[in-house]
Amino acid sequence: MTVYSVLGRVEHGETIENILKDNPDLPREAVEAALVFAASHPLRGRPSGRPWVRTG
């Protein structure tokens, strides 16, 4: 699991508790650190998918 997938799951409504249930060997501090890292280091390059299509 990448830091960006953790961030994406939280941005789409999942809780840290849900992520920890799916990954019981992962410490809570690692999930929290992943969120901080991913938010402060956005991916570069072209957006994936079709960014011109509104989804919400």
C-alpha cells in the first residue's frame, strides 16, 4: 500500500480505523505519517483518468 493510496482512502471517506482493520500489522503511527507525507508531497505529472469530467 502506498502513502497515496492511504490518502485516497481517507479522502473518499474511510477512517483510519477501517484502514487498520484491513491491515492489522500496520501501526497507527505509520498511517498517520503516510497521510502527512502524501499531503505534503503531491504526485507530479498529468492527472490520471479524465480530470475534465466532474465527479461530484
